[in-house]
Amino acid sequence: MNGRTVHLGVYDTFADWETGHATAYLARAGHTIRTVGPTAREVRSIGGLSVRPDLALDDLRPEDSSLLILPGADLWDAGDELAPFARKAREFLAAGVPVAAICGATAGLAREGLLDDRRHTSAVSFYLAATGYGGGERYVDADAVTDGGLITAGPTEPVAFAREIFRLLGVYEGDVLDAWYRLFHDSDPEAYAVLEKAAAE
């Protein structure tokens, strides 16, 4: 496993606001962020941003990565176009490499059966129930959940999603992780002092 490379799925209509906290602070911590598209063709986010992927999905191998991040997208609920990303997530988890999915990507993983045996969350429970998956009893009403190497979160929780990623990869820990979350989620001014002190050490 490459401990410093994180892969971010990008595909047409991907929700560009859902992974920004995570990728920005991973990069600041020294991780390399590489984008992965269905092919090498340019894609466009739901916000209209154009991204030319660093590599195509077929070329992505779990052993070259420390984490695969899958953002939400309208396409997750519009057919099977993004199903290959869910299958790649299965490959990652089977290899012991973690996956983080937010918003519509959680539905894609539910359809793939990856939430049947793990605690998880999403936008709301009935959103995932509509996929016909078998993990309803393991749904947790929480901002973000980590279980079995898989992080899940709903579309309103990009900060909690990032917090779980940082915890999993050891980017921030303990009081510093708590302060980062309180600053960006709660606008707690006291949290800034904690982060400033940690940065100076």
C-alpha cells in the first residue's frame, strides 16, 4: 500500500463540495491526491468544474493507494454508469485498502453489497433502502461512520467525512483532530488556538 497517495474518483456530475476539506488538508499533510476517472477523458463536476483525470479507473490498483474517495454524483442514481467505481471499491476493501464514500456514492456501494455487513450512514435510511440492499439493520443515524475500512457520510457532512478520513490515515489525532472538526464544523474560535499551537510544535 502506498501510504502517501490518495485517489479521488471524478466523474460527470460529481459533487465538488463534498471532498474539498478532505483533499485540501490531506495535501497539506503531504499526501498526493490523484484523480481517477471512468477513462482519461475530461469530466465536469456538478458545479461546472472541468477535471482531466490523472488516470483511468482500469489502471487503478489498490496496492498503489492508501485510500479511495468516492464523492456523490447525480449519475449514482441515474443507472449503472458508475457501478465500476463500486466494483473497484470492493477490490480495494478486499485488499485491505480503505474506501470513503459520501452522498450518492453510498447508494452505489449499497447496490454492490458493500454495506450489508458494515455499520454505515448516508443521507437518510430510506434513501439506501430504495436500493434494495440488505444492510438496513446496520444503518446508523450519524454524521459519518467508519467500519471495516469503509467510511460513509451523507451529503451535508463533508467536514465529518474529512474528520473520519484524517482519523483513519492518522493525519490528525486526539485534541488536534477534535479542534479541526470544531473549527470547520462549529466555527469555534477556541479551536483555532489549539491548531495554531499544534502547528508550531
